[in-house]
Amino acid sequence: MDITSIKDPSFLKGMTVEELQKTADEIRSFLIDSVSRTGGHLSSNLGVVELTIALHYVFDTPNDRVFFDVGHQCYTHKILTGRADRFATLRKYQGLSGFQKRHESPYDCFEAGHSSTSLSAALGMAVARDLKHEHYEIVPVIGDGALLSGMSMEALNQIGYEKRKVIIIFNDNAMSISGNVGALSRSLARLRNSRGYNNLKGDVKKALRNRKYGEAVINGIHNFKDTIKKTVIDSGIFKELNLEYYGPVDGHNLKDLIRVMEVAKENDEPCVIHVVTKKGKGYLPAENDNSGFWHGVGPFNKETGKLLRNTPEGFASTSAIAAGKIEELMGEDQRITALTPAMRQGSALNSIFAHYPDRSFDCGIAEEHAMTFAAGIALNGCRPFLSIYSTFLQRAYDQLNHDVCRMDLPVVLGIDRAGLVGADGETHHGIYDIGMLRPLPNLILAEGKDAQEMRDLLDLAFSQPHPFALRYPRCDLPLPENNEKHPIEVGKWKILGKNDTEVKATILAFGPDCLKIAELVAANDLPYRVVNCRFLKPFDTELLKELLNEGKPLFVYEPEMCCGGFGEGVAAFAAEQGKGELVDVSAIPDRYVPQGSVAQLLEELQLDLPSFMARIEKVLHDQ
């Protein structure tokens, strides 16, 4: 079959199970080949090929609403709904999204990017369906990591109470991005391994049907069978939440998947189908991965499993730089602990967890819990470091506000993936945290221009008694030549390059962009002063007053959201000083930013450095 010729899933309806499996094998091969070229979410998609085929075989999409929690495992769904011919553009600028997108297809009835939203959405859809007296199935697919989050549990609780029909596909592969954690995870593992009941039930039925009165006996013990089922299997969370439970089912056995889904369709109440799958199935490196490396990857050689792009020698990712410094500090100070909400691999914390297992905590997909957990650690005299992606920090804002900043607790936040991140698009850009965090009293917010300054800021973070957040973008930086420390005073900015009376304007910037601008100004001998505004809160008001009193223009470069951002803060301060006309801010306007390479997005937003420099020249020329 030519996978790229698929227009819609209707072709599946007339296939035999053997033909469906052949299609699954072809799709899996297509996925490995395609993702090896573009990069993307590989393991999760390889694990749900048969499951997705069964869903489209049994249910009448798009009339029936089938959708995936988070959405990163929807590649087979996109193939079956006519988008395989666009896979060369996957996660690229103006290309096919790596997540479900309603604008792409009527088959994408919901879209997300963060986990654990599907069950709440499903219940909402069910309420609207029933109020309008419509008839269609609602089938959210949720993984075991996402199922155990607080939001999913809240939704399950109300689904069981409302008793509106929702067919929940519980995709259990024992992992989210890396391995799952927690007591509930162990409870699900017991369900996963409870095959004895299902095998026994089948054996008894087979034996009875071969005996006289066998069918009558089967019918007579129906209620007794349900009692055994509830005792042996349903004693877990699903029974307590008033949900019918089917499973566990082999998620790669199309015959069993189809059969149990057809049974669930006949049920008029909410139910859970427990499907056990193998993440990475069909590609050995991904199958053997327990760390989460193959969850989301860049382009790779599918024969060797090696990435086509590696970190240059002498460089390291900002995640690794931050984690390396934290590991050093943990060796010096027994009070320091490391926490992460399910991003151990992405935040480069594996070495910390290996060397300090008693002081390292993976909280699972539970950002709110992780933040207040950190507050509790700090409250009793220890020093927590919470590594959290900027996009996921949004979920813990209330806890950061009330439980950390309000009590002025010395929690250190490592805000990973700050700024534009590229291919994951709107849901993952880390461009909102500055506007979120600047209003919070007691919080110190900083971003270093290079690896050395990142390390120095972390030294500062653990030497002072207030909440401290260090942002770092997704990029590789040159490693410092030595481990020397350079003390930094809270709230103090630093002038880079020339600082004389001949300058025509001052550029305010922060992070690695600040260094790039300084190098560009020096290389072209431009008459601009560059200030490294490494503290986004508090401001260096003393230096800022001096610059304003010069009466020369101040240009703020901020590839983050303008609304509530650093530039708005500078402009407001200047206005208070009666010099608001001196400040010009270049930042992201009030809109969502799509997927694409960071360079492409900056150019589209006119925030690439050539555009920024041209803006400065124009403003100066027009004065």
C-alpha cells in the first residue's frame, strides 16, 4: 500500500484482521523512515499503531470523537485521516503539526500539548452531546502517566458521578516520557499483570461449551462471573470511581482490540478499556529505551540509531549546564535537593538521580504538587531546586504565588526551555513566564548570557534566602574554561563593550541574545552601548536612571511576549521618571506563535538581529 495515498479511514472497514495487521506494519515502517528524516515523537507513536487502527475500524470518525491526550502520539491518526503526504513537513514552519490541530482536519476534534486534559474535555463533550440529544461516541485516549495526574483524577471522579457515556482508552505502556512513578503507578501495574483472570475466564467458557448444558451454565454464572471480576481485577481505582472496566487487553492484538471496543460501544455507561502497549514497538533502540531518549528526537540514522546532529565538542546544552552545576552544589551542600515533574531526561537530571537518589525526586506529571512539595522542603530548612520547563511552569502558577513567594521561601527554579522553542509550536513556547513572574513579590528572576554566568547565578541563588528563578533557553553554549566563581550582586546589570559619551543609543537585552548583540555591535563598530540586563526582577534602577538621564534612546530587545514583559517594565519605569519617550521595545506582539525553527520565527516576527538593528537605525534616523 502507498501510505501517502490514504485519504480517510473508511478503507479499513472492509479489511480482515490480517489485512489490518499488514497495514499496521506498513504504517510503522513509514513512521520510522519519516521521523528519522524530520525528527519528532517516535516511541509514543510506534506504540499505538494497532490501537489507532482499531479505533478507526470500530468507530465512525469524525462523527464519533476520537482524540489523544497531549496529542503527540497522533501520527498514525494523521496518516489514516489523509495527511501522510505532508509528513515531510512535520513540525516545520507552516507544515504539519506534531500534535492534533483542529484547523488541519475535521478528524482532529480537540487539541492540546500539555497532558491530562482529555478526560475533562471528553466529559464536556458528553454533556453537550446529551443536552442536544445527539448520538455519537466520545473516545479519549490517555496514557498511564497522564491518567495519574491530578486533573485526570478530578475528571474521572466527575465522569463516574455523571454517568454519561464516555469510552476511555487507557493506553498503558508503563511510561510517560520516562518511567512512571508513584503508588498509583504500582497499582496500575498490578492491573496490567492480572492476565490470570482473563485467561481463566476464557478457558472456563471454552470447556463448558464442549459439555452438555454448557451454554446454560455460562448464562447462569453471569452474575457470579461479574463478582469474580470485581474481586480479582476491579478492586482498584476504576471500580471506586464507578467506572466499568475492560482489560487488560494486548494493545498490539487487533482482534482483541476490536472485540473489546465493540463490546464497549454496546455499554450505555462510562467505561475504561485498559490497553497494554509497548512504547517504541518495531524499532529496537526505542523499544529498549527506559530513559525517555526516544520519546522526542531530532533526525537520526534509522540503521544505527544515532542522531544526525550532536552537541559540538566544548559545548553543552543549557539544561546540562544547569544540571551539572546543581550536581556540584549537591556535593557541597547536603541540604540541596533536586525535583522534576516527569522531565528527568529532558532536563538532563539523570546523573543527579543516579548519584543522589535520596535527594532526587520525580513527581510525575504533577507540576502543582511539585511546586508545593518544594515549598515544604524549603519550609523545613532544606534547599530545593525545581527544574521545570517554562511551558509547564504555567500549571504551577498558583502554587508558586501562594506557597512559595507569599511565604518568601528559598526555592530555586530552573526554568528550562525559556523563550521560543521551535518545532513543538504554540503549546510549548516558553515566552509567557516573564509576564507571569514579574508581578510576584519576593521573587528574583534572572537569565545568564553564557554558561559561566548561569553557573554564577546558581551560586547566588543558593546563597540568598528568597525565591529565585533562573531562565535558560533551549540551546547549546560553550563551556567555561575553568570552574572559577564570579560573584554577582542581586539586581545588578552589566555594561558590555563601549561605555563612552560617543554612543548614540543603548541596547537593553538579556540571556545569550545579549551576548550575540554585543558581538555584532563590536564587530561592526556600531555606536551603541549594550547592557546585560541579567536580572529581569529586580531591575538595576540605579543604572537605568543614569541611562535615562543621558537623554539618549534605549532599545529593548526581548524575543518574549511584550504584554507584561521586561520591556514593558522598562517603559513603565521610564514613564515614571518622565522619560517614557526614550524607550523603544522590540518584543512578540499579542498573538500565538506557530511552530518552526527559532530563526524562521524570529524573522517572521521581525525580531531577528538584522531586523532589530534596522529598527534602531530607522528610529535614530527619524529623530
